[in-house]
Amino acid sequence: MKFLLAAINAKYIHSNLAVYSLRAFANAHVPGADIEIGEYTINHQMDHILRDIYRRKPDFIGFSCYIWNISYVLELVRDLHKVLPELEIWMGGPEVSYDAGELLSNEPEIRGVMRGEGELTFTEVVKAYMTGKGWNLKTEQLLSGTAGITYRAGDIRETMPQRFLAMDEIPFPYKDMTGFENRIVYYESSRGCPFSCSYCLSSIDKAVRFRSLSLVKQELDFFLDHKVPQVKFVDRTFNCKRDHTLEIWRHIMEHDNGITNFHFEVSADLFDEEELEAIARMRPGLIQLEIGVQSTNPDTITEIRRKMNLDRLKAAVSRVHGYRNTHQHLDLIAGLPHEGMDSFLRSFDDVYRMEPDQLQLGFLKVLKGSYMAEQVKDYGLRYRAVPPYEVLSTRWLSYGDVIRLKEMEEMVEVHYNSGQFKRTLALLWREFPAPSVMFLSLAGYYAAHGLFGPSQSRIARYEILYGFIKTQFAGEKEKLSAFRDSLMFDLYLRENAKSRPSFAMDQTPFKRHIREFFVLEEEQPRWLLGYEGYDSRQTSKMAHLEAMEDGSFLLFDYKNRDPLDKNAAAMRFSYTENKNSRVSGFGAWNQLPLFSEL
């Protein structure tokens, strides 16, 4: 028999840990099993995936199901049954584990569902099919003793839950994987979570199981040797066991290949002094941290059964921010109990002031099997009937509020999380009572000018933001001039842009000065290091010097970038004419503090 494990990922760069882990475990326990993996994305045309599966001619297919792909999977299942009528179709994953009987009742093409952790369950299902040589009475009898499945055999039957595996029982899943250089690889050193957050399925398994550190180190070396760009740990609270955390961090620091980035989901309030000092010693970009704040409202935190010391979290985030070597991604969830619009905006402002590298403004998803799903009536919780089951309203938050927050979320993504307007936003939000007021005002500007929906170019976004700024500070010439300078700083910080916004100051009167600067650098390098062998014209194309409205000049050095955010090194200069220069007409260039007058 030929078995196919199919994963429909959100993006091409993602990999699906589940299907690799299932195959590795089954191959280790069922010699001779013919198990293939098919990885696709939700951006593929369904017809393309259907054709590929048909050409593989599997006898058995198992789909890995999540909220982001279940609608695509069901579409495929209905068509697969038509073109491969003898195909045995199974499903597994969190999106089908908690209503398996209902799913089978509604979808007659599906033979069965593997509930919960799937390695052992899938292996026993493979054994049953191989022993029975397909689906027949013998296979059906064997499946009756397989734990963790709901299946169709005349009627719909359900077996007892499968036992949890010890983490060391699970083989390393990626030995046979290729194409690491273009993928994010997901890895787990533990399963379960010590916390009981009501919106999360991880709280169901409260006993945390850890993989032996000796195995973890070997497997991390595999990623390091293959120069994988990013390894994302899927451990729900990576730092819940201090010794485990420190040993892994020591290992990746000692064996750092200068390329691989490791992503961890952590509770920052659990960090102790030794963990923070370890982060301080890391190469910029070696790790990144995802920190779920969710809310700063204490009543909300209590209601969702979450434990968090907000003061300790703020202090830890501030410490790490000061190291300038670690990307921090902080999360909020809109739609939680006891959090209305005013409360959520306070939470947003609290987190924004922590200066995360990214702030994810997410919306509550009411997941099947979660405690939150049991509280729908008490919370007046209304949510979308289709995946991802996102909140529409609660007792505390109206649908109108949700719409406003959705628009605000888009503004945060475009202007903050993109990292393209860092300096301008730092100036702008101080002109408003709170950061949330700024983003809501910007969303109102977008709505009033019909800017939601169409995709804008990078330059167009600078034009739009300046248009918004003009509405806020009409007639304030000095302030508008400062914002034009800050926008031009942000624009060139990322790249030597060929297009310029319409508000950009004309550089024609300063061409001589700019040319002079690069000639001086060619003759005697002072500020641009690493450009040896290039003449002044070549260097002027590899770096950029911009005359600003405040009379200064900004230099952007693209050969020397910040290792964390990849922005160009930037310097600011004043210029004075110098008639006594040994080169006729050349002036004097003096370096200034970068932001003293911007």
C-alpha cells in the first residue's frame, strides 16, 4: 500500500512538523511501509493539488488539519473521492480532533479521524491497513483496538484516547528532508503547557514532557550544520523549565554558525537574571522571542486563567530591548472577557510603550475543545461560523468596535510592524494623547479617503502618511518640515530608493556638495569604510547622501547594516563652505548627533 501524508501550509516557506513526525515514527516501527509526504500551500490552486495527488496514486491519504487550511482540505476531499473512489481518506490535527463524529456524519467521503497526538495512532492505522492489504473486515477488526481514532465502519465508531508518548520515543523527523535553505523549520523540545489559558488548546495537556537535552543538542547541530535560516521552537512556553532553557541557549551560542536564527515562544515574566544575562551575550539575530501579553487588564488575565506578572514582564522586555540584539514580538488578543474598547486600547498603549519590534494585534479565535468555547453563552460571545472562528462581538465589545480594531490592526501592520516608518512614528505618536489614538486617527484617514483595500506601493505609503500628517499639522511649517525629514530618513534607511515621494526636497541645488563628499571619501576615507577599490561615482551609487530641510545632510551606508534589523548605518553632517580648502570650492563636513534636530 502507498500512504500519503498531505500538508497544506499557510506559506511556501513553512514546513509541517506533524507529517514529518508521523512518517518518522511509522517508518521506525513498520518496516517496509511506503509513506510519502506532499506539502502544498493555501496559495496553490486546488486543481494543482488535486492533480498532484492523483498522479501519486496513493491508496491512503492523511490530511493535517488546522483552522487556516480546513476549508481547503474539505474541498479537496470531496473532489478526491470522485477521481480516486477507492482512496482511503483520513484526517488529523487540532481542527478535527474535537468534533470527529460530527465531521464524519457530514462528510461521507472520510473514513476516519486520528484524534490528538498522532504518531502512535498513525503507526497503528498503517499496520492495520498493511495487514489487511487495504480496507476490509480484517482491517476494520484491527482498527477496533486502535486507540485515538473515530472511524466509519458501517456506523461511526470511536475508540479510547491514545496514550501520550514520551518525547524521546519520537524519532528526529527531518533526516530525509531537503531544501532547508528556503524553509522555516519547526521543532519541539517539549509538549504540553504548565498554564491553563482558556483560549488555547495547549492547556488541555498540562503535564509538560521534555525531550532529553542530549537528543535536542544533536538535532540542533543538524540544523546548524545545514545552515537552516530559521528554526521555530513550537514549545508552548519554552522557558518554563530554567535548566532546559539555559542549556539549549548555551549550546546554540557555542555552536553558532552566524546564520541560523532560533525563534522561541516565552513568558518574559519568568526570566531570571542568568537567562537575561545569557540573552545579552548572544549574537544579534541569533534568537527572537515571541511574548504573549494578550491583555494588561488584571480582570481579563484572571478570567482567562492566565498567570502573568506584568511588572516583571515589562522589566524583562525593557532589558532585552536595551541589548539591541534580539527581536521581540509581543502579542495582544482583542475580544477577551472583561475587555471592552477602552480597556483594549489601554492594553495596546501599555504594550506599544514597551517598544516591541513587532506588535501583533490579534483577534480571539474560539477553538473547538477550548474552555473558551464552553463560555460562549456567559460571555455573550459571537464568532464566525467558519474557520478561523474569529470573534464578532462579546458582552464587552461590539461588532462596530471590532471593525475599528480591524482597521487599526492594518495600520499597525503597515506602519509599525513593517519597520518602514520607525523614526516618523517615534515623533508622531508623541503628538497624540496615546499611541492608540494615533493609529485610530490614521485608520479614519484611510477610511475617509478610500485607501483600505487597494494595495499601495512603498512610495505611495509615504505619500499617504505625509498626507495624514498634513491634516494634523496644517500651517505648522516647522513641524511639517521635521516630518518630511523624518520620512526621508525612514525611506533611505532600508534601501537606496530609486523613486522619491512628491514631498521630497529637490536635491538639485546640492549636487555639487554631494559629489564633493564622495570625492573626498575616495581620496581619504573617513566615514565610509569598506568601499576600497571603488571610485567616487561608484561609491555614490552604493551609499546615499541626502540634503535635509533642516540644512543638514544624512549619509546612508548600505555596506554596513544593523545586524538585527538590517537597516543601513546612518550619519548626519553639517556643511560649511571653506574657501581655503586645498581643493577649490570644497567645504568642511562635520559629523553631528543623528537626531539632535530632527
